[in-house]
Amino acid sequence: MRGVYGEGRPEGAAVEAADREGAGRDLRFGYGVRGAGAGTTGGAAIVWRRRRSVNITVIGSGYVGTTTALVLAKLGHQVIGYDVDASKVERLNRGELPFREPGLEELLHELLQDGKIVFTADGRTAVTSSQLLMISVGTPSAADGNADLKYLTSAIDTIAEFIDGPKIVITKSTVPIGTNRWIKERFAEKVDLTKTPVDVVSNPEFLREGSALHDSFQPSRTIVGGDNPLAVETVKRLYSGLPTTYYTCDFETAEMIKYASNGFLAAKISFINEIARLAEEVGADIGGVARGMGMDPRISSHHLSAGIGYGGSCFPKDVAELLHLANRKNVKLSMLAEAKRVNDTQIDWFVERMQAVAPLKGQRVLVLGVAFKEDTDDQRESPGIRLMERLLKLGVREVRAFDPTVRAVDEIRWTKPLGKGAAKRVKVATDVERAADGVHAVVLTTPWKSFETLPWKQWATAAATPVVFDGRNFLDDVALRGLGWQYYGVARGRGR
Ligand SMILES: NC(=O)c1ccc[n+]([C@@H]2O[C@H](COP(=O)([O-])OP(=O)(O)OC[C@H]3O[C@@H](n4cnc5c(N)ncnc54)[C@H](O)[C@@H]3O)[C@@H](O)[C@H]2O)c1
């Protein structure tokens, strides 16, 4: 794990001053409360002890909450992970990760063994054990496209119910612009802030699933937004030991940095996908175009991979929320709206190209990839699933799914329930040797590394027609053609 955890310790003067204040005391996880009056809510700023550690409760033990809880424990803090899902809590306390993320389970074992982290489903324990409470519950899109804040509201209400002293509530979840101010108002309604002051700090997360540990230990930046400088400093100090650069600002700026970042990255993907549609017509190799563009540091090569579009738990919902907000404020975000439209139609464009090779109705199609991206089991807004739904609608005889994280049909999270007829036409391949038997087409939707070394040679003879559509431009087209496959990628150019 060397190199993942990082070594720098960039800290500010405020942190050093607080250190001197706590010097000489031997209370590793202890903290005191600096007198009231430090901020708008009376000030719940923590006096740190010399060894730079605190008790912190992370509310929500999903992809972000568990990763962040483990990173904070690794940095030396005493961490409680709280989740309303008792079975998840039990599994975590047994050292079992309830989802897939490289490196995380090993770190969980280490920190459970060291007694640095424990998980609970008890709200009172969660709230009363720590002065710092970090919220990392889900904020999915509601049916109308707005962010659904029911989990966030229930987390706040749990804090309000069991509050026993001053707290700093850190919002790690991605929340719509204006939410941190609303959280403050909700606490003001539910809690006597003169007795138990509550500070709220926005601290959005930027990790990517599949490389969550790397991203958390080597953050590109740490955004801390708030209205009480002491609480903001406290949150910055939590991360002392990480090689990061801090940017502090007000609530709305912090919230918007998160949404605008995801909106920009989504637009970058849609941009290259739209250019790919043209590249396809003129015979340019979109991979080469992206490489050449990415050599310009003003552009960078990230998020310039053409394919079947973006998915996952963040980009679609964050773009939708930003567009909703703009609509409510009568502001036109036409570029973002267009980026969404391109993404929404990218699979149609791809399926049309498949249909142009051979009509899919009545055929058997093997789909490689159910997770929304490689190295995760997360299926939220997965392009692979959207593609399968599209194929079923087109009347394919059988959709056969293959993914390292899926063993049965009922493990696939469809965007809406499948009708009986469609459900019957879905199978999950578990025997890799026989996965391509009798199929008329193979479609790659997720670039799992292991897909490079599938038995392509054997599959070429087992398939009814050896045709492969590579929705991620991931496979070695030249090698596959050499094995007898007809290969179609996304604008891979004339030279291939
Ligand atoms: N997943 C990512 O890659 C990613 C990256 C950056 C930011 N985010 C943001 O982080 C937040 C969390 O995302 P996630 O992917 O970890 O979600 P998740 O669905 O994996 O986890 C959320 C967890 O919160 C728990 N929960 C719900 N209500 C609760 C409550 N009242 N008290 C305690 N626990 C509760 C759920 O049981 C679940 O385990 C979201 O706002 C998301 O937009 C996610």
C-alpha cells in the first residue's frame, strides 16, 4: 500500500497553534470544547490533543462512508461507522466488505484488529460517542430528477434526537446547493443551540469507485466550506497527514464545486462521444484523437474515452440535479443539457450501429459487463444494464450477461422491473468456457481487465456468428480479427 497512503503533511498555522495548546496532555482521543461564541451557532470547535486524533462518527457505511471511515482510522482517528442497515453493520464488524472495492477489505481487517474502527446500528451510540459527525448517506435522484434528501433528513434527525453536547456536522454526501444552510436551519428548529451548539461544514467527496483508496489517500484537493472558521480548521485538520491542497470557501461555493466538477466531467465524456460519432463517419481513430488532444495540459487526457456513455451513482444524478436547480432559477444550462442528451442517446447510436451489421431481433447476445465500470460491483445507472434493456425491447431471443460480480439474474438491478416475457429472456453466464455458445453477437459494456484474457479463440468457434461490438474500445481489435472475429468498436479509424 506504499504510495497509496501518501506521505505529505501540509498544515496551516491554525493547526500548529492548536497543537501547542494541546501539547503535553496524554489524551489520545480526548477533546475539549472551546467556549461558546466562536461561530454563528455558538462554536463547537474542538481543542485537539497533541497526537492529532479525535473521535469521529461516519454516518452511512456505503462506498463513500466506509472508505472515508477507514481512511480517517488509518490517519489515527478513533472511528465509529454508523449505518441504519444492521446486517451491513454486522458484516463490517466481522471484517466483510458489503460491496466490492480494491484494497478496502484488507484495510478493514487491519483497522478492526487495531481497534481503530467499530461499526454500529445504534443511533444513540453513534451520536454520543463523537463530537465530529460526518454524514455520507446516499442522495439519489427522486422520480422527478431532484435529489432525494430523505436519507440526509433522517440522519440529521437522528443527530438532533440524541445530541448530548456540541457537535460539528460534516456533510460529505453530495447535496444540492443550499442544503448545508438548510441543515443549519433544521438543527436550529430541533435543537437548543445555546446548550448544544452545532456547526455545519461542507466537505464534498471526489473519490472514484474502483480507485477509492488511492483517491482518498492522494486527494487532488480538499474542499471545506463553512461559516465558522474554527469548525473549518477542525475539518481541515482531520486530514492532516494527507498530501492534499485545501480550498476553503462558503457553503454554496463548496456545494457548487462538487456539482460543477461532475457536470464538467460528464460534459467532457459527452463531447468525445459526439466527436466519435463524426469520427466514425470520416474514418478518424477517436482513441488517437483523444490521445493527441490530451497531450495538451489545458485539455488533459482524463474522461476522454469514447464509448457507450457515462453511468454510475454520481454523474447522471448530479447532472440532473444541476439542471433542475437551473430550471428552478430560470437559468439555461444549455451545454449541460446537451451533454445529458448526448449521453442519453449514446446507447441508441451504438445499438443502431449494431443493427446495421445484422438485425438483432431473435438473436442471442452475450453482454460483457453489468457493473457501471470496472473494479466495482456498483450497478447504479449502468450503461450495460441500459443496453440490455434496449436489446430486450428490440426483441432479442436471449440476453446473456457475464460479469465477475454477478452470479444470478436476480442480482441485476434493472432500471425498472422487467415484464415477465423479458425476464424469461435474460440469463447469466457463470461458466466462462461456455458463455459464448451459440451467440450471434458479443457486446462489451464494461472494461474489466479480465475481459482481455477471455477464451476468445475458443469463443470464436463456439459462437453462432463471431461478431464483437466493443462499447469501450477496450479490446485488441487486431488480435481479435486474427482469431476470426468481426470487430466493431467506437470510431476506431480506417487504419484498423
Ligand atoms: N459512490 C461514489 O463514487 C461517490 C463519490 C463521491 C460522492 N458520492 C456521494 O456520497 C454520498 C454517498 O454515496 P455512496 O455511494 O456511498 O452511497 P451508498 O448508497 O453506497 O451508501 C449510503 C449508506 O447510507 C446508509 N444510510 C441511509 N440512511 C441512513 C441514515 N439515516 N443513517 C445512517 N445510515 C444511513 C445506507 O444504508 C447506505 O449503507 C452520495 O451523496 C453520493 O452522491 C459518492
